[in-house]
Amino acid sequence: MKMITAIIRPHALELVRTALSDLSISGLTVTEVKGYGRQKGHSEIYRGAEYTVSFQPKLKLEVVVSEDDASKTIDAITASANTGKIGDGKIFVSTLESVVRIRTSESGDAAI
């Protein structure tokens, strides 16, 4: 099993969710986060005063899939969240040792 963690732009959430639904991938955790990478930050003017915004609003998506579904899940997220501009985000893939569904005590792929 793989845990796929993606950091994306907030406006791309619905596109990514639709792409994952089309793959019959159920279960998605979304967290609002802030951060920066190469995008760094930008300056804004508010009430005549200039200030620097260092952290950009992003969304962190977490999806657990079987080994077989990992590459197509990554492809779907990449295709739907890509704008071609700096700040599109990143995808991290981790191997999961085990998963247990609390309600039924199912484990492994059955728990996904």
C-alpha cells in the first residue's frame, strides 16, 4: 500500500477530486496548509503599506491506495493540478506498513 501526499493549489481541489473519483478511488483527506518552495512569496499593498507574504495558501491531500493504483493516482493528480507555473505543488509517495479499519478491524487492502 502507498500513501500519496500531494501539496496543491486550492483552486485545483475540485479537479483533483473529480479525477480521483473517475479512477474509483474513494477516501481523501484534505488539510489547509501554508508554505513555500521556489515560489517563495510576494509583496502586496494593503491600505497603502507594502508587506511581504512569505507563506502561500496550499492544500495537502492524503490518499491511501494499493500498489497497483499508485502510478495512475499520481498521474491523475499531476494532470489535474498542473498549470505549468511555479507553485503547482509536489507529490510525495510513502510505503505503508499496515492499515486497519477501526469499525470492522479489516486490515491491509481490505481496509482501504
